[in-house]
Amino acid sequence: MSAELNVEWNKNIFKENNILLDMNNKGDTNWVLIMLILGVIVLVVLAGGFVVGWNKLLPFLSTENVGTVVTQCQVACTTNSQYGWCTQKRTVNDGENEIAKDVSCSVLVSQYKTVGVVACPQVDCPTV
């Protein structure tokens, strides 16, 4: 008697597994196709953003970074980072216009006074 129940139970397990793996339903197929298409679109956008650059791909996402650059320059000065103050290139924009592109903190102090970076006397930049 228990052997019959065991066989019947095994048949039910196989039926349940077949139901779960059955992709012949039209709704399931459509869902899989939609997810595949969305996945490909997301991958293309990510690849384009990293290859071309996010500012060029989605220009409406660019925001002002003046405060961030000022803070980065203050940290470079406080930590006496000669590279961070004299060499590391930064791009400053106000959300609409690019104020300075690929300039160091020392150049921001001397040529772009409106940005708000204050001088750092403890870091000496080598003259080129």
C-alpha cells in the first residue's frame, strides 16, 4: 500500500515540475521577450555611458559641481597633497555652462577666482 502511495506521490512531483517548466503559455513567452528586450536596452545604455561618457549621452543629468570641486581642493590643501593641488585635473560647471575644464586647484585660484577656491600656501607647486 505504501509503495502505491510512493509511486503516486512521485508522479505528482513530476507533474508539478512540468507545470513550472512549461513555457508554452503565451503570456510567459511575451514576458520573457519583453525582459530580454529591456535587458538589451539597459546594456546598450550602460555601455554607451561608459564608452562615450555620461555627460554626452545624457546631458540633462549634468549638475553643478562647484561646491564639490571647492571641497576637493580644500581636502588636497589640508592633506598637503601636491598632486591633488597642483596636478590633478578638474572640470568645473555651474549646471548650465562649463566654467573651467581640465584645470588644477592652483590654476583655479589664480585664473578662476569666482569659483571660490582659496589659496593654499603650504603646498608648493613645481614650476613647469
